[in-house]
Amino acid sequence: MEHNPTNNEWKVSPVISTMIGGPPEAMNKESIINKLISDIQRLVVQGEQQLVIQTNNGQQIQLERFAVAAPSPVTQNIFS
């Protein structure tokens, strides 16, 4: 992707997809993601927690950061 700061829009390079057939459900998901990536017009980060993707056909997708708490530290010898 290449950003144009003059109009704050993104230009997407051609997307390469799987060249061999997979399960229909997986191929359909890949097709949907490829279409989304190909249509990106603008990316906006809101408060470092959300990414808003706007497409050139008027769709908007909002992704929210998901943080999983770190596991508790191991305080004993696990090899004994």
C-alpha cells in the first residue's frame, strides 16, 4: 500500500491469492479479504485502540484492539 498525503488516500498494489484451490469456505473468506484490501481508500487510527478502514465503495470496517492479559509469572522450578 502507498499513502498519498495530499488527499490522505491509499493506493493498493495488486493482491496475490492462493493459486491452488482449497476448501470452498476458505477460498470464499480469502476472496472477501482480497476484495476488502483492494478497495481500501482511507485508514484512520482512533485513540490507538481502533482502526477504521474506509473503502472506495462506501463501506466502513472498524477494528478494535484486543489485549489479552499476560499470564502469571512462574515462581517455582518447573523442572523438579
